[in-house]
Amino acid sequence: MVRLLFVLALLGAAVVRADPPAPAAPAAPALPPLEKEVGVIVSGPQVTIVHFWAPWCPNCRAEMTPEGWAKFVGTNPDVQVVFINFWHRGQSAGPALSRAGLGGQPNFVTLEHPNPASKGDERTKTFLGLPVTWLPTTWVFRDGKLRYALNYGEVRFDMLQQLVNDSKDKWAH
């Protein structure tokens, strides 16, 4: 009986000394509407390319050749391609895309980022929680997961095609 009381006293002391429960982790901040929209698009099972560009950007314009994005979009109808006019300084994407043969393809979407600033503290530096530091930037997603990120400069379309092909394969990790 004495042992039982001793054990109960120890248990009671342990309960009294127990640390209070840890506070719940703060909720992640809500994504802006454009990021929510793109998040929904990339969450599908298809391979999705998200390409950040701007009409004023010389590297972005270099990709707008007959063998560039229009050919890539046309030869990959099962790949969703999302162009985001980013740091666009208020310039519309429409004319540049039209000259490049882009627009109207069922697997092509163009979106305008609401913040046109390309310099200073007002410049947007992240998207979907990932850094954007240069234009053009090209990301390849599948099943909502970033598979590849090309963060500096124009894309080579043979390399992009290989990344898309690899993303279609089942990943074991």
C-alpha cells in the first residue's frame, strides 16, 4: 500500500511538472490570388511549366523565335504552359506573345502579375514560396511538386524537352 501511494505521488508530481503544451505553429500566410490560381494549375497530374518573363527583357525576347516557345507549346499539347508577365513595368504581354505565335493554344495560359515593379524594395522576390531572382525563370512541375528550376536566363528548348520527358517518368523518391 505504501508503495502504491509512493508511485501515485511520483506520477502526480510528474503531471504537475509537465511542460505546458507547445503553442500551435502559426498558419502559413494566405497566398495572393494569382499564386493561388497558379498553385491550382500546377497541382494537377500533368507536367506544367511556369515561365516568368517580361516584354522589356532582352533574354526573354531572345526566346521568342520561330523555334522557341511557340514550337515547344505546339509539339507538347499534353504539357500545360503558364507564362507570367513578371516585373513587367506596366507593359502588356499581348503584343509580344502575338508576334511570337503564342496565344490561343489550349495548353497555353498567360497571366499578369499584379506588381509591375522591377527594381527596389517593391519588387516581388518570391512566388509560391520560391525565389524569383532573374528573368526569364522557368519551372517544371508535376503533381504539384517542383521537378526542375531554371532560374537564370533563356531556356534551351532541347534541354527543356528533356526535363519535361524526365518529369513524365515515375519518380521513385
